[in-house]
Amino acid sequence: MKIRWLFTTSLIIAFSFPLAILPHRLALKVGEILGLLVFYIWQDRRKIAIENIKKTYANKLTPLAVSNRTIAVSIARETFKNLGRSFAEIIKIYWGYGKGIIDNVEIRGIDNYLNAKSKNKGVIFITGHCGNWELMALVFGVKVDNVSVVARTQDNIYLNRLIENVRARYGNNVIYKKGALKGMMRELKKNRGIGILMDQAVLKDEGYKIDFLGRPAWTSKMPALMARKTGAAVIPIFINRLDEPNAHKHVINIYPEVILSEKEDVEKALIEDTKRFSEFIEDYIEQHPSEWLWIHRRWKRA
């Protein structure tokens, strides 16, 4: 197994270098092509994305839109293209050709972060697999402040090490999900920021089943629990790519602190907090439907 992992990682490194040295705009075009290739080759994930989009639009976004499958296919295709562009950008950054990419990211709402930071209780960033989320963490670490990101360990230990090195190179730290609570508490006590991607399905004992884009979905209760336990401020943060002809540029929006529920019943308060946090991700998807990770089985077990 380890030999196969090493071989796979070596191939990724070898074939990524030609992409890394391309000019940014050309690299984005190549990334789009790669994304389209994956769209046509990876049939299982393409099917998941299309079905997710069809059901979501039928239930939430535009009730009349997706009796026509064409719209769902179009959004799914654009989603894969965006993933390809994001991959190209991260590859350029990994090889040291990403300064222009980082410089082209505009950050809005820094005062919201500074206000939260001034409370000296730590900051919990809530976000999702939206836009180029890896780029968002790297840029925040370079331009604003170091942050620890809660992430799942890759099965491929060599690929995991590669990703970890890229994150650390720009001042950020990784807290892996297994045993994450201790690491998160440590960072918050030091008045540091932690980033949580809360748009993936979790097990029943890890979250609550709440409405997400018109359908019930198991959603992590970790941000709400941590906020109430530590007093940390909860700040939504998202990145999106600008429209053509400025698709090589990104904007990071940092929102004001989310006020926690005042319900006396702790369980009901946690559920309400989780819903409030999740609504920011829903709003993002409604505004930028092709920049969310539709290929994930978000509504499984619900």
C-alpha cells in the first residue's frame, strides 16, 4: 500500500510542475480542461453532483428550474471546472509560483476579525468547501494572521505530508479530526483562530439533523459546542472567484460575529446556533452555485 501511495504522490509531483510554471491565466485554462476531463471520466461523482443539484433546486433555490436536467448538468460541469482552476492555483503555490495569486486576493471585513480577536477568547471561523477554500486559508495566514484548520487526514500518508507542508509554509497549522478537541481548545485558549469546514455530513452523535437547502442533513455541532464552552467568537468567512474577465482574482469576505442563541434549553440553543451557522453556507451556494462541492454526499443517512 505504501509503495502505491508513494508512486501516486510522485506522479502528482512530476506532472504538476509543468502546470506550475505556466502563466496564471493559462494555468487556469489548463485547470478548467482538467476539471472537464474529470467531469466526464469520474462518472460516480458526476452523477452525485447532478442529482444533488436537481433535488436542491427543486426543493430550495428555484422550484421551476430543474424539471430540465440541462441546468443541473451545466452547474455540475462548472463545478468541476472550478475545482480544476482551484487545483491549478494550489499547484502553483506549492511550487513557489503563487505570489501573484495570493496578491490578487482581496480581503473584505478584516475589522470584523479584529473586533472578535479583541475579546481574547479565540476565534472560530466557520466556512465550507466553497470556492478555493485552501487558497482562502493560505491567504489569511499570509495577509492577516495564522490560523489552525481542522482537516481530515488523507489516507495517502505521502500526499498528506505534502499538503501539510504547503499549509505550514504559509504559517498555518493543521488540527486533524481525530482527537481534534484538545488541539482546538489549546488554540482558542491562546486567542488564536481555528477554521472549521462544516458543510459535510457527520454521524448522528456528531451533529444535528437540520434543514440544508430544503432537505434534512446531518450537520456538525462542533462549532456551536466550542463557542459555548470557550466563549470564542464565531466568524463566517468565505472566498469566491470574480466573474470573467477577472476569474483569476478572488475576494474573501469576513462577516461580523454571529450572536449565539439565547434559548435557556442548551440542546435547543445548540440546534439553533448550528442552523444559524449553516445558513451562511446556504446563502453562499445560492449566490455562487458552481463554487460549492456538489460531489459530496451531503444528505446521506438523513
